[in-house]
Amino acid sequence: MTLKINVMKKIIPLVTCFSALFITQVGNAQKATEIQDGPEAVTKNYSKHGIGAVLSSTNGKGLAYRYWPGTYGIQFSFLPISVESFEYYNLGVTGYARLKRYNFGELFVHAGIELQYQSIEESDQLSSYLPYTYYRVNSNGINAGFGPGYRFEMKPASFDVFLGYGLYARDESSDYVNASLNNGVSMFLSGGVAVFLNL
């Protein structure tokens, strides 16, 4: 319980900072887009809808849907895996704000968060004379991050590259007393890629 309170104390200020930075960047993106919508603006027919796949440390994993009608966009992703003694589920949401368009793509900022659940069977042997003890470790995690990205437009597909900084929180539990658990909060660089088929 103490770990969860400490995790929340660290997550809330960081999410607040992410939100403030994202709102600031969105405002800058709005200005940048307005400047580029003049007579000399780059004209390109960008698709609003896309389906594809994403693999990122903070922007989600698995199958994805993106809706990006103008300056702002949003992406949803989901990855369900259940194989024998292993379960993994990931749900992600990412917001986009376009900064600048080019003939071959566009620069954007992103802020993403993903929730993940993992359940895996581990084994332990207290002594070479005793049989292995099998136990299950359940892990709940939150990954959140923000930063710049670039979208390469290659009709009928687009390719995104994410960079940035992220927060990673884990809360693991097990019924086995001697279970090796990996709990805590860490912060370091984030990144990822996504491929979308433009509809």
C-alpha cells in the first residue's frame, strides 16, 4: 500500500508536467500550422484515419487506430497475449499535435500513456535437494511519456518515429513468500515506431 502511495506521489507531478508541456506545444503547433496555411503552404492530401501497429515504450503496443484530422490527432492501441502460463495486456492512448509539414512528412509532438498487465509463472528451488516451486507473479504497470516525433508519408501508408522521455511504474505481487518482485518507478528515454495504412 505504501508503494502505491509513493508511486502516485511521483506520477501525479510528472503527469502534470507532461500535460503542461503538451498544452504549451499544442499552442505552438497551432501557430506553426496557421503560418503554413498561407498561399505558400505545402499542399498534401493527408489521410484522417489509419489502422496499423505500434511498438513503443510509452505510446502503446500492438494493433492501433489513429484519427488525425488536422493539427491534433489521437491514437488508440491494444495488445492481448495469452499463451499457456503467460498473459500480457497493453492498452495505450497517444495525443498528437502537428508542428510543421514538409513535402515528405511532418514533425509533431506527442504525449502518450499506456497501462499494462502481465502474469507469468516463475520457478524457485530453495535447495538442490528440493523440487522446484512454481508460483505466479502478477504485474501492473503504467508508462507515460512525451517528446517529438516524425511522420513519413508514403501513400497508402505512413511511418511514425517517436522519441522522448518517459516514466515507468511497476507494482508486482505474488502469493509466494520468496517471490522475486520488481517494484518501483524509473524515468529514462522513450522511443518507438508505428506503421499505419491510411484509409
